[in-house]
Amino acid sequence: MEIKSFIRNKKAILFITHHPFANPMAIAQVEEFKELGRAAGLQCEKVSYQVLKKINPATLIGTGKIQKLKETIKETQAELIVFDRSLSGIQSRNLEKELEVMIIDRNQLILDIFSQRAHTYAGKLQVELARTLDELPRMVGAWMSSLSRQGGGIGTKGPGEKAIEIDRRQVQLRAKTIRQKLEKIRRVRKGHRALRKRNNIPSIALIGYTNSGKSTLLNALTHTSAVTVKNLPFMTLDPTTRKVHISNSQNVLCTDTVGFIQNLSPHLIEAFKATLEESASADILLHVIDLSSPLMKVQMDTVNKLMLEFGWNQKPCIYVYNKMDIAPKEKVFQTNSHPKVFVSALKRTGLDKLKKTIGEVVSNIQTEEVQLYFPKNEEDKVYSLDRKAFIYKKEASSLGILCYARMGVAQLREWKDFIVKP
């Protein structure tokens, strides 16, 4: 399956529908929109602004601004205009007719970025589903809307379905087929997760705003460069899972997932359920936060809101403030009950503290505290136990060793012959 980008390398005008210099927050939001354009590979020729006091249902903007855009298009030879807000199908069609260039909105821009990032079969399916769901409400006036196809035969009453209705049904059928394929992938991934649970390996999901440094952090924790890293939004689309060694007796599985963004389209959430389930099934969440961003609080609130929406707010969560090497010193932090760790994934500083914090949270979610007794002739097994479980106390005697440990289900089964029964 090949998914093509329709906008890469095109000359574009970015259209902002709010005052860009009203406050630092507005400036940062404009910069984020520009970053999305850069991530899509656009050649941004100009940024145009208009504060919309009144929305035109037909074209969003007024006739005066449309005329100015025509002049800008002629001046810059732009092939595309990207609006920073959602457009209806009618608005897109009317604007394209007036301006004679391609018109897309913020959601379509993000979808095109995703199409460029999708490399796996599952990722391509998810992008195709998101595009299909986004296409449905935009289907207006197709085939000039006046054409219809006769419902055939003697006794029929009037014209049959319009071409637009047939096209919509075909799109709905395509969405159904893609969902069925994604469901098979979800079942396979569910089986993999069940196997990890049986082996009692704790799982961690990296979540956070896009471009907060999740992939860089995973590479730092695993001492590899397994995940591609660039200073661009949505570099990670497909989930990547790696084993992380956090102590002498503890390993965890850490999964990097797709980043979040403000005003995330319901179509994207629907399409990426298979990927989001990796986070939903994790034992612990690492909320990675860009400490250097002027939009830090907005980004945190966006992620926290989505966590609440997905039902993840009850999971153990560690707040990882990343990019501390380039962050301003006067940052204000939210007060909550979650552990906080400050790191620089790029410089690989603060990772020992992060691993220690992960180990403490993992210990708290282990199933049971037990005592194990090893007689003198089997004391060598304590070494093996120390590699597989967390031993927090040992008492030696002339007859053997008594160990106090926290153990998961798999370890309890493996070492049941040495567990001291109350």
C-alpha cells in the first residue's frame, strides 16, 4: 500500500485566522503552525493574517480578503493555501473556485504529514482510514451534484441515486474494509501484550505533545538510535517497543507512540485506536514535557485532557520534564501528586534519577510481598532470585538465608517452592 503526499514541495501560503501578536501564546501558536508546514515539506512563501470577527458560511473569509489573496497568489506563484482552522466541504470548494489553487485546512495538513511518516502496514492503514473519515463530510457537489443514475427497470419512480450518494457509499465501504484489517492487527497486538503480561514484564508508554522528545528519550534509555529522531512534529507514527534495563533486577518494556497536538481531529483518534491501545494497556505512563516550549502549560493541558478522555488518568504516571539543558530557569510547574523528573534526553542527563523513579513506581505496582527461605545447600539460588525480583532485605543464619522480596505473578509461580507460607 502506497500513500502519497499531495502537498510536499508545493509553494504555499499559510493563513492565520487570529491576531498573531496579541500575546506570547498567540505568537507560539503561529510558530507551531509554521512548524507543521515545515514538517509537511511545504515551501512557505508567505503568512497571511486576518482576525475573523464574522465568519462567512460560504468561504469563511470575506470578499475583500479573497481579492487580496488573489494578488498574493499571483505575486508568490503559490499553489496552495493552508488555513489554521477546519474548513467545511462547501468552504473548501468555494475557495478553490475563487482562488484557483488547492485549499486545505489544519487537519488535512496533519494527515498529509502522517502520510509521509507511515512506513509500516498498520501505519499506512491508519492514515488511509483517517483520510477516508476526513473525506466523507467534505463530499459536497461531486459530479456537479446534478447528475444521477437511474434505479433501472420498468416501474421505477423517478431518478435513482445521485452520483454523490454512490460515491459516499463507496467511501463508507472502503472505511469498513480498512477497519476490518485494523481489527486483525489489534488482535495480534493484543496477543503480544498478553504474552508480556504472562511473563510479568512491566510495560511503560511514552506519551506527550508532539516534538517533546519522546523518541530521543527512548533512544537514551536504551543506549541505541533505533528510533528516527528529527526536530519536527509527528516524526513517530508507529509504536516502537524496546527493553529498558532500570536496575540489576528489573527490566521494563518501553513503547514510543504518536504524539498529541491541540484540537486533535476525532478522525485521527478513531483511526489510531490500534496505536493508542499500546498506551492504554501500559502499566505506567511517562508524560514527556517540553520544558523549553513557551506553550508548555497548554501542551500539558492538552495531553492531560486527552488522558482523561481516553480513561488513562487512573494509571500511574511520571512527569518527565525534558530539554532542561535549553529551558529557561524561571519555569512554573503544575502541582500534582505525580512524581517529577527533570532530564535532557539529548545530553542524556537525569536518566539515572528517571530509572530510579521508574523502579520505585514499578515496585509499588508489583503484586505481592513475600518471604523466601533458602537452606544452606541451596543458597546459590539467591543470586538467581536477585536477578529476577526485587529483594529489599536478607537475613542470614547458620541454616540458610531468609529473603524479603516483591514479586510478580510469574516469579511467584517460579519460586513457589521457597516461599514461606504464613
